[in-house]
Amino acid sequence: MTMTLKAKQRRRQRRRAIAYVVITAGWAASIWLGATLTPPGWLHAIALFIHLASLVVSLGAVLAVEWYGLLWATEWRSVRDVARIDITMKLPIWTGLVGLLASGALLQPDLASPATFVKLGAVLIASLNGVALTRWTDRLSRFPRKLRFRALPRKARTWYVASAVVSQVAWWTAVIIGMLNSTT
Ligand code: HEM
């Protein structure tokens, strides 16, 4: 079956819209469960392990993609390499994020603390930004394989850089607050 580019774009738009809703619902469910559940100590310990393992998988994969993006922008890698790693890393990124939301629900988040509030906001921003980004990353595989980052229109370059910056800031905010919350 052949699909016109327009039809494909519409389908991708629909998928993104569904992803925004599913992610926001998952995030809200995780917080709601976190406020409700009081798991025993042993389960808390297992959940913390899953939390950190998911963090390694997810943020590790995000870093790989964004590192390749940076290498493309500085002309050490081709746009084709970025497109490939982007597709390859989709599964670990989103699996890890689901793991973070699921395990976070068992860690008894202190929802009265402003730091936790900021952390959960950062988690939502990182996730929604990840979906929004696909509007740009889906295009990578259609670009000529040797297209230089510099050859893109300014607006496109700005979008790529801005979404990578938002992603990194949101992720590290969540990581740092998570760490502070558990050590203080
Ligand atoms: C992008 C998503 C997330 C990241 C990067 C992240 C990161 C972290 C990190 C680095 C820690 C520190 C663990 C330690 O040093 O022992 C932590 C702990 C924690 N996280 Fe998350 N987290 C995320 C999502 C969530 C969510 C959605 C919730 C709750 C609904 C949550 C609740 C907690 C709690 C309560 C702790 C403290 C656990 C304890 O010390 O017993 N996290 N997180």
C-alpha cells in the first residue's frame, strides 16, 4: 500500500496526539499511586533498584542520540548516522521511561515538597518534549544522507538545538533532585 506524504504526516500527527495523552495519563497515574501506596521496605528497595536501572537505560539512550546529534552539528557524523541511532534508541528510551514512572510510584514521593514538585514537572517536560521532538527526528531519514547541519534553514537548526537543550535540562533536573531527595 502506498501512502502519500500528506497521509503519512497526518498519521504521525495523530500518533503524537495519542502519545501526549497516554504519557500525561501515565505520569498522573504514577503520582496518584505514589500518593496512595505505602509499600513495605523490601518492595521499596526493589523499586529503587528498578528506578535506577531504568534511569541508566533511558537517559543513557537519550544521551547516545543527542551525542550523535552534536556530532552531526560539528560535522563528525552524517545525518544518516543520527537517523539510525534515533530509531535504534527509541525502545530503550521509552521502556526506561515507563520503568521510571512505574517504580517511582512505589517510592513514596513526598508530594508536599517543592523540590519533588519541580522534579515531577521536569519528568513531564522531558517526556512530552521527547514526543514533540519526533516531529523533527522523523525527518532525519528523509534528508539526503550527506546533508550538513549548517545547510538547514535557521528555523530548523534552532528547533533541533532548542529541543536538545530542553531535553538535557529537564533530565538532569530530575536526576539531581531525585538524588538530593534521597540523600537529605
Ligand atoms: C525522568 C524520570 C525520573 C528520573 C530521571 C528520576 C531520577 C531519580 C534519581 C536519580 C533518584 C535518586 C536515587 C538515589 O540516589 O538513591 C530518584 C529517587 C526517587 N524518585 Fe525518581 N526519577 C524519575 C521519575 C520519578 C517519578 C515519576 C517518581 C514518582 C512518581 C519518582 C519518585 C522518586 C522518589 C520518591 C525517590 C526517592 C527514593 C528513595 O530515596 O527512597 N521519580 N529518582
